[in-house]
Amino acid sequence: MRFLNKIIFINSADRSLRYAEVNLDGNVHFTGTQGVGKSTLLRAILFFYNADKLKLGISREKKSFDEFYFPYQNSYIIYEIITEINTFCFIAFKNQGRVAFRIIDSAYQKNYFLDDENKAFESWDKIREALNKEGIWHSKIINNYEEYRNIVYGNTPSVAKDLQKYFLIESKQYQNIPRTISNVFLNTKLDAEFVKKTIINSIDDSEAKIDLTLYSQGHLKDFESNIEDLRKWTEKNKNGEIIVQKQAQRIIENFQAFRFSEKQQKGLALQLGYQLQKVKGLLPKNKGFLAIESSKLEKNKSEIQEVTKVFENNREKIIEELGVVNSKLKTIVAKKEEYAKLGIEQLIERVSQKGSLELTRKNLLDEKQILSSRFLEIQQKYEAQLKQLENRFHEFKNNKQAEKNILTTDFISFKDQISQQYELIFNEVQKQFQEDISRAQQLIKDSEKQITDCKIQLAELKNRPFFAKEIDALHLEIQKLKSAVQEAENTITRSKERKGNLEKEYALEESQLQQDAHRKIERLKERQPILEARINDLENKIGGSKNSFYSWLNKEVPNWTHTIGKVIDEENVLFNTELNPEKLPVIESGLYGISIDTSKINKNVKSVADLENEKIELENEKNTNLQQVESIYAKLQEDLEKLKKKFQPQIKEIKESSLDAEFNRKNSLHQLEIAELSLSEWEEKAKIEREEQTQKAKDQLSVWLENKEKNVESLQNIEQKIREILNLKREEKNLKIKEEENRKNENFRNIELAITQEKEAIAEKEKQIKALQNNELSNQGADTQRISDIDAELKSIAVELTFIEQNTRSIERYRYDKEELFDKEVEFYAHKESLDKNLETITLDFQKNKELLLSEGAALKGKIGELKKTIDLQEQDLTAFEQLSKSSLYRDIEHFLDLFQEGHASDKSCSDIIGQLQQNSISQSNQYVELQESIHKFTGNFKENNIFNFKVKFIHKNEFFEFAEMLQEFIEVNKVKDFISRIEGYFSEIVETISSETSALLSKEGEIIKIIKEINQDFLAKNFVGAIKSMELRAEKSSNTIFQILLELKDFYDENLYNIGLVNLFSGENIAQQNEKVVSLLKQLLKEISISKTKEITLSDSFELQFKIIENDNDTGWVEKLSNVGSEGTDILVKAMINIMLLNVFKERATKKQKGDFQLHCMMDEIGKLHPTNVKGILKFANDRNILLINSSPMSYNAADYRYTYLLSKDKRNATHVKCLLKVRSEALTLVE
């Protein structure tokens, strides 16, 4: 028998218990008033069983267990255990502030711990010295309470071999023993869960359970998200599209576009390198050519300036001569007008009569002389008077004539002066408008030239091709793009053929490898169940051999293998544990009175060692098979990987080639569409341009025609204006001359009037004298009439001669002008014509030379312009490259710049290439952003720990490219299919595992019901309490949601054994709908596990346990918790009884191998709440089940029912004393002094 025999206290209980020994090898009762330490002793005993300081009923406000029970370094509680073979002790003491244990291989001896004065040794060293002196072994310090409990309760796998002889019992599932003992002491509310666990643990040491963490954190970890991840590849939206696939395709397209852009960038970089080298070589040469052509242009400009200067000088001279000639011609016209007004011809005629008149006058004077010669005196007398009058008149007249001459001279001088002034004005006016006239004439010529040019341009526009360069380039580009599309399509077709052939070859070889491997594995797997069945059989035999008939024969019957061993059945007899063999007195030899020659039976009885060796061999074979399977799998994977490495690069290369070709095709088609659209636009633009330019030429023609009309009109207006000004000036001149002439004529009239008046006065006087003369001559006989006639004639001649004298100067001036001007008029006109022709000739020569020089200059300018343009473009190229070299783009293309070849020549400029590079770079950046966005959009469908291990967080640029490349391969090799196949298989395995584990739990259901029935029957058979009429337990269906789901999964699996996992979980077929139900159940399972935080489902979760207590007239009904059954005492009693029964259930199960060879203790505090009859009954109830009770109460009750009664008291120093009052031995009551 094994049991806790006694407990010893040294310097314990908060310094109040210096020393005490309490025997525990029977029922014990502690008595004494409140506060003397009854509960303190009970807790110390409970600590032996549970080693859990939190389950001792110590309130928080009190001292801790360590402080209270071990106040000193030499405080000890010693537990002495007795077994069939030895007695040993567990020593509890304080080590580094907390309780620890040691084991000593000896019964308790006081002198091991106390000196001769009964004082505890100060240190462990003294105790060790005492133990060593007696040769007693002691263990090392046991600090871990779990380790301590494993030793006490015999959890063999967790205990070192040298400590296994210190087991109190031997059980792996011992946890309910200390828990039940604690519940009895603490009077804890009794619930079904604890009862269930006790019942379950009584069935088997290793309780069947389902580890939910294996599902929540293992099998079904991320199951829901994995299912959702896979469904995203199969579920369609309302438009029939699979969004994830569409997004994945978008990523691949973006990535292909980006890769294509990279290739374009490389090609452009190579072209740039070629063009850059070309530009650097041509730029110095072009600058040299520019200097030469610029020098020629400067020379051309100098020649134009020289020709212009010579022409201007010659022109000025001719214009100056023309001015002189024109002035003389104008003077001739003016003079002729003037002489015409004078009547110059009449004047000349009258002046020409001067000689005849003078002769006539001489003849008349001679005749008069003859007629008056006789009358000379009278004649002389009157002649003198008349002469005097005549002289007076002539003097007066001469004076007046002098005035007239002055007036005439002044008038002529005024007229000449005015004529000269206005001639200058006329010339100035002509000169003033000459530039306007020349300009207007030039504008008319320009207009006529432009009109001619417009007409020529209109004729040219009918046949001129517009935007020919662009249209031709587009035609060429379209042709190239069509060729590129055709070439890409051919490449795609060839790639598909090559890829198809490779994939067929790949699939064939892959299938061959898998089939070979699967055949080998199947052969090995077929052997495994046979091996496992045999191993399980051997394990059962070996495991049951200890308590089997085999074990008994080994102990009791020598050489049995050659006798009875030859004829008994191994399976049903030899290893049977329920035969209860007994050794009978030998009546005679033989078997059941029959004697046979067993030596003739060819049978070898296998020993346990033989069975173990056979098991080892079978396990080795099983492990070898598993290793071979793993090896075959590993070899298969290795071969498949080699096969993959053989074919995948080729397939990948073909796919990439096909993808590039497809991208080129799409890009070329896109470019072709753009080019064709651009061609249409250019052709439409050309048409519009032709129409616009034609209309523009027509508009220009209209403008120039209108301009010509305006310029002609302007010239006419200028000429009209000149005429108007000249006429105005001439009128002004004539007016001034007329005014002056009027003034002169007025003066002339006044002079003539004065002369007339004087002449009349003189004539009157002459008349008077003549009358006197005539009278006297008449008187003298003279011919007065004839004389009067002669006088009249002489007077008339004198008047004419006076007129001639007055106009002689005008005649002389006329003759001068005639000689200098009029006679040379033809010569002047001829000279003018000569000068005009000369001016025209030099102008034409000048224009011709100038146009020739200008043409040469224009050609030079054009050449220079082209050179400058080329140089500017080349310098722009270099500048653009220099700016490029400072950009981040340069770092991406720098290494390509020197790798160009002749084939990289391009007709594009460096700037254009750089622009395209930059545009492509921007496009690449946009493509990269699009790639990022498409990847983020795609990965947004998945969580970080998704089934495909898709990355969902990206930091570096390369990570996006790697992801896109991975996704491309993922799509190409249809890895989704592999994942679906894998999850389908896994799905089936999970449900199968759940079904299997659930079935394993349910398999214990019969045993549980049997135990419950036995408990009920046990109570009926051994009930001692009359007040408790009935105490019954029953098992009901589990209300555990998780278990219900597991059970539903098991039922479903059983019903659909051959359907689960056979079809695509993600299809829409009927069987898949059944699978969908399982998926839903698995989701619920995960949800419930998450909500409940449950880590495992045990057998106790597979059913509900209910109690029904009838106490007198109080019926609890079926409940899962017991409280307030009746009175407080009844309540305590019922709970204690159930706990004792449960403890007994586990104890019986744990002692199947030990046949009840150990005892346990239950502590009940304040037993005084029970009626004495019930106290006796509960003691018997426990003792019948090999359980000892330790009770406490203020008073002693039923002393004879206890083996020991201890009285606890305190002295004046508050020291606790424990005194054994009574001890019962063999039904005799002994009073202990």
C-alpha cells in the first residue's frame, strides 16, 4: 500500500508552530477553537497533493504561503510516504524566496533535522551531514512544481529514471486528483465539466482530444482566406469577367509594355551614341564651311554696295542734267506764252517799218520846207513857238515815257523775278513729289510682278504635292508597320507551334516520371497498413503483458514456454488481462488431467523481448518504407525540377519571344492605326492646304490687283496733286503778275492821261499858233492846207516811231530767247530723250547686276542659313546631350552609348532621339506608375499571408518587376490549377482528419455511459444518507458549438465519402455545392475557435453531463451545477460525496495496474456543519473507496470513527501545540497522553 503516512512541521505556521508530527495513515480529525491552526494543517496537507499555492484557499490580504509556512531559513514541512518497498520523504523548504522540494530516501527521523536540544539545524548543510552520516541518499533541489507533481503522481515520461521509485501512484493524466482533493477542501461549486473530465480520465491516461490549434494555426490556418484567394481566380462578376485574372493580365500587359519600352530605350540609346559621334565629327567641318560662305556673303554685300553707289552717282548726274533740260523746256513754253501774249509777230512787223517811216518823215519835212521857204520868217517865228511847245511836250512826254519805261522795266524785272521764284517753286514741287511718284511707280511695278507671280503660283498649285515629305514618310512607315505586324504574327505562330511541341514533350516526360514514382509508392503504401496492424497488435501484447496471463506465467510457472505455452492461444489467452489465473495444488502432471508430449508440437512461444524485437523490425521496415516513399518523392521532385529546368527556360524563352512579338504586333497595329489616321489627316491637311494656298494665292492676286489699282490711282492722285499745286502756283504767279501789271497799267493810264492832257493843251496852243500861222501865211499866200496835211502825217509817223522805239527792247529780248531757246528746242528734247534712255539703261543694268548679285547673295544666305541651321541643330544636339548627361535618365542609358554599330545609324537628330528618350522615359515612368497601380490593385485582393505567397508590400522598384515577372510565370504555367488541386486534396484530408478525430472521441461514448451507469449504481448500492433519496448523473448531447460543427462535418463526410474533394471546389456543379457546405462548416469552425479562444476539443466537450439530486422533497431537476441542494450541511455533503466518487473513479482507473495499492486523502474543513450520522457515513463512504478523510471542527465528534484525533491549542506566546488526544487501533480506542 502506498500512502502519505505523516506530516512534520518545523519552525512553521508564521513562527507559531515550532514542531509537530501528525500521523495520516487513517482518518484524522483536528479539533480546537477558532484560530488555533486547524485550516493551517489542512492546507499544508493539501499542498502535498496539489503543490499550487493559489489553490489553498489563502485570501489575498493574508501572508503568502511562502511567508506564512516558511518564516525562517530552517523552516520545513516534511511529508513521509510509505510504499510496499520503502519509506521516503519529501521535504518542503524555502529556497531563494520560494518553496522548493528535496527527496530523502529514508523514513523520517527527528535527529536528521533537530539537534540534541530539539532545535532545528540552522542550515541544510547540517541536515546533509546527518543524512550522509547514515548513508541516506537525497535528491537535488526540485524548484519546479510541475516536476514535483510528476514525481508524486508518476508521470513516467517526464520523470528521471532514478526518481521513479518515489511515485505515489503511476499515471500520466493525474491532474484531476489534486483538483478533486482541492474542490473537497475548498467546498468549490461542483460543475459537470470537472465530473466529465474525471470520468474521461478514468477511461484512459491519455485523454482523446482534438487539438484545435492544429486547425486554427495549422490545418485550417488561413483556410478561409485561402479559399477566398482561390475563388478570386474563378468567380465572375455580373459582366462575366474574372476580375483578378483581368487585373493580372493588366499587370502582365503593363510589364510587357515596360520591358518593350526598355528595349526601345536601349535601341534609342545606341542610335544616340551613333548620332552623337557623327555630330561631333561634322560640327567643326560645318563651322569651317560657314566661315567660308559667310566671307563670300560679305564680299557679295560689298559688290552690291559698290554697284549701288556707282548707279546712284550716275543716276544723280543724269537726273541733274534732266532737271536743267526740263527747266529750259519749261522756260521755252513759258516764254512762248509770254511772247504770244505780246503779239511778238505784229511787233516785229511794225518795228520793221522804222526805216520807211523815217524816210517818209524826211520827205515830208523836205516838202514842208519847200512850201514854207518863202515864208521862212513867219515859218520860223511860228516854228519856234511850235518847236518850243513841241519841245515842252516832248520833254513832258519823255519824262512820262521815262516813268513808263521805269514802270515797264520794273514790271519786267518783277515778272522775271516772279517767274524765277515760281520756277524754283515748280521745281521744288516736282522734286518734292518725285520720290512719291517713284515709289508709286515702283509699287505699280511690284504689284505687276506680284500679280504675275500669283498667276504663276496658281498654275503651280494645281500640280504641287503638299506635305509630300510627311505623306511619303507615312506611306513608308505604314509599309514598315504592316511588315512588322506580319513578321510578329509569323513569330507568334512559330512560337505557338514550338511551345506546343515542347509542352507536349514536357508533359509526357513529367507524366512518365510521376507514374513511375506513384507505382513505386503504391507498392510501398500497400505494405504499410499490414505493418501498422501487426505493430499495433504487438504493442497491445507488450503493453498488456504486465498484467496479462503471460506476465503471471513468467512469475509463477517455471519453463512454461515448453509446456502450457505450446498449447495455449497467444491472441485470446496468453496476453489476456482478465483471466485471473491462480495456482492450484498439483494433482498430477498434464493439462486439465490430460498428458501430451509437447515436444512434438513445433511451436516457439515468443517472449516479450521477441515481440519487442519483432516490433522493432516491423517499425524499421515501416520507417524504411516511409523513408523510401520520401526518397521517391524527393527523387521525383528532383527529377521534376531537372525536367522543369530543362524545358521551362526553353518554354519561357519562346513565351517571352511570343510575348514580345505579340506586344510588337499590338504596338505595331496601334502605331499602324495611328499612322493611317495620321496619313488621312496629312492627306486631308494637304487638300486643305492646297485649297487654302490656292485661295490665298487668289486672295493675294486680288490684293495685288487691287494694290495695282490703288497704286495707279495713287500715282494719278500724286500727279493730279502736282498739277493742282502747279496750277495753283501758276494762278498765284499770274495773279501776282496781273496785279503788278494792273498797277503798271494804272500808272500807264495815269501817265497817258497826263500826256494826253498835256498833249491836248499843247495841241490847243499849237492849234492857236497854227491858226495864227495859217492866218498869217494865208495872208501871205502860203498853201496852208498842204502844210497842215504834212504836219498831220509827220505827227502820225512820229507816234509810230515812238511805239517802235518803245518795243525795240522786247524785240531784242525775243530774238535772244529765240536764238538761245526757241531755236534749240528740238535739241533740248533730243537731249532729254537721250538722258531718259540713258537713265533707263543704267537703271536696267543696275537692276540686272543687283539681281544677279542678290541672287548670288540669296544662294549664299540660303547655304549659310542651312549651315547655321545644321550647326544650330548640332549644337542643340550637344546641348541637349549635355543636359541629358546631368539627368537621372543618362545613368540608365550611359553604358549603351559606346556599344553602337553601323546598323544603328538613324536619320533622326540627337535632340529628336533625346526627346524620344525623354518621352519614353516619361512613358516608362507612367508605365511604372501604371504597373505599380495595377500591382497594388491586384495585391489589394489578397492579404499578406495569402495562399499564393503573393507579396503585398513593396519597397524597391525591382520588387515590382520581380512580382510582375513571377505573376507572368504564374499565369503562364497555370499555377492556380496546381493550388486548386492541392487545396482540393488538402480539403479532403482535413475533413477526413476531422471525421477520424471526431469518431475517435465518439468511440468512447459507450464507456462513458457505462461509467455513469456504474456511478449511479454505486450510489444506489452504497448510499448511507437517508435524506438524499436519489443522486443520478446522465449524459446528453453536447451543446458545444465547435463540437457540433465537428460532428456535422463527420456526418457529412460519412454521407459523402466518395464525393468530397473529387471535383473542383470552385466549380458550379451539384457536388461542388455539397463541398460548399463543408467549406461553410469549416469557416464556422474557424470562427467559433476564434470567438471561444478554445485550443482543443476533448472528450468532455463531446457530451453534456447533468446531475439530478432529490433531497427529501427538494428535486434539483437535471442541472449542470450543484449548489443549494438543501441545507448548508447537505450541500457540503452532496458535493463531498460526488467528489469522492469521482476521485474514486479516477483512482480506480489509475490503479488498474496497481490493484488499489495506494490511498489518497481528502480534507474537509469545518466538518461540524454535518450531522454526526453523516460524518460517520461520509467517512465510511470514502474509506470504502480507499480514500482517507482529514476533517476539522471546533468540537470532537465521533472520535471512534477516526484513527487519530488531534487537539490544537495556543499558549500565551501564541505558539501552536498539536496534541494527539485519541488513537484507534484494531477497534480499540486508546487515549494518548
